[in-house]
Amino acid sequence: MNLFNKKKLKTFGNTAFYFSFLNIFESFKSKIKIKTEKNKNLRRVVNIMVERDLIVSIEKPKIISKFDKESADSYQRSKYYIIPLLENFVIDPFEDGLKKKTGFNDFNPPKEETQTDITIDRIKFTIITSPSTKRPQYALVYDDIKNYVEYLITEQQRLKRIKDITNINNEPFISLNLLIEKIKNSIENAKVGKEGIKQRIVYDEDKIPKDIKDVTGFALNISRITTPDIDGSARIYVMAKKINEEYHENIKRFEELIKVRTGYSKENIPDERKEVIITEIPDYLFLVKIIPNVTPSFAKIINNLIYETPTGKITEKTGILIKAQKGVNDPIIEEIMVEKDKKKYVSLPRFSEYLNRIKEENTEKTIRFEIQALHDPA
């Protein structure tokens, strides 16, 4: 699809959005460099550099409430053109510029969470920077503990006597402290991700001028990207951010209307993957993939075992092994543990069964939808 094809010209509300691009292209063809990102049915302009001011009018979207051609047109414009325009020309470059002004980056993180206030166009932005750390993949932790326990049980049956195992009434037990240490070591070994910084930007909505807060549209200069050093950039950013959020909400509304037409939902999850083509709207074809998932919450499973509050106080959330270590009485502790010679031991077979049980208790069936446009996103 040619973005500048006159035959496929459509208008954005009362704004000739595509017509603006058409004029840009034809009037300044020799001065424009265009980079496009292609993904089958998605083609969007992500960077345009020109030698003179080019203005596009952006307006607040009409709320989508019906599954009809007008809503489909609005959805398509929102997803493939308006949102990429706002995010690539205004929101992302402005936020990136603010974050750079803090002086922090992945190689120069703060020691603790730090707030940096920057005022532009009389609007105060607070950039909150905090050091990021690697996080454990709890599925790997669970598998490691489960395999470790099964290995000890198998080896004990084969050799009758192995290191770290204590036989009590012909049943293999492991020291409670050793088991807790093993789980904590597994958590450390399963940490992945990058160490650097996380940043987010906040501003006080109540202190935003009314003409910005209640904006229904604005003129966007797409001959340049909106960085914090450009006069009026903060006002443009706040307006773009607000309108962009409304476009995203419209996309969610329309996609919910698509999903409901499949007949599937979180209350009606299919047993296997399904595909449904929605043809209700003329000129539009939507392929919906319905993907059922059985998803264990491995973080909850591991926390069930060894979670500790920051203060060390015992609560309902405290892990069962930590409760046992602290001498708290609990039916589960009595079920899987014994005390011998003033030391606490965990039954390996019973602990293995307990792992299976809490995995089942913390597993839920979920549904995921993937929506793909089969029509030409003109």
C-alpha cells in the first residue's frame, strides 16, 4: 500500500491527515528522506527529515462504541498512523531527552532511587531514576528444586546411603536449613536481565494549564522531532501524551469488540488453539488467534516456600519453610517435617508431593488473543 496514493486518500475526522502527507510528499519530494518499517500488513513512517516546516493537524478521537466501518476506519488510522506519529515524533524523543538530562544511564546508575526535577514551558517534570537489578526466573528455580529432590530420592533408593540424606523410619529426609539454602542458591543462579537503571516521568496533572489539559487538537510540526530543547516542546508533549492515551483506549475498545465476536473469553476458554476470521465489516478482514494457556505462577510457588518479610515478621505470606525454621506451628509443617536431636528435617517424598500440590494450586488457565489484519491497511 502506498501511503501517498491519491486513490486511497482518507480523511482523519475533519483533518485531511493523509492529504497532508500527500502534499508533503509531492511538494518536497526531493528534500525528504523516508525510512519505513515493514511487517506484512503494517507499514508506517517512523522518521521524516525535511528542510522546512511541515504541519499536521492532530485531533482528539471520537470514542469507539460500535462495530462498524466508521469505527474500523478510526481503529486503523489510530493503530497504523496516528499513534506511531505521536510516539515517534513527540513522546519518545521528548522523554528520551528528559531522561538524558538527569545524567544517569546504565553505566552511571544512582545508588538509590533519585528524583530529578526539570521545568520546561513552566511545566515541572519529575524524572524518577532507580537502579535496576537482575530478577530470578522462578520457573528455573522450581525445576531445579524439583529435580534436586527427585535426584536425592532416586539416589537414596539406589545407594541406600548418600550425603545430605538422613533416613528416619526408612524414609529419606533432608535438613531444613540445607533445603532453604539450596532454594536460595537456586534463586541467585537463576537471575537474569541487565543491571542498570529504570526511569519514569511524572508531572502534576492539576498544575497543567487548562488550555493544554482540555485540548481537543493541536498542530504538530513533523519537520523535526520534539525534543526538550525546542520552544513549546513541553506543551506539545503533554497534549500529545493525553491524546495518544485516548487513541490507545480506542484501540482497546475496538479490539474488545473483535474478541467478543469469536465467542471465546476468559469464562469460555477453548481446549486447543482456535482461529476465527471476522468479516462483519465491509472491506475489513480480521484474523483472530485464540490461544489457551495453562500458566503456573512460579513466583507464588517459590514464595510459598521461603518468602520473608523485609522486617522478618511472620505473616500469612511467610513461606512455609521459613515458618518451620522460626518454630511456627502449621499443619503443613507437621505433614512434611520431623524434629530429631533438636534438628528439623523435611521428608523428601512428602516435600515432592507438596511441590506438585502448590504448583496445581497456583496454576490457572488463561486465554490470549492475537489480532491480525488480513485486509490492506490503506
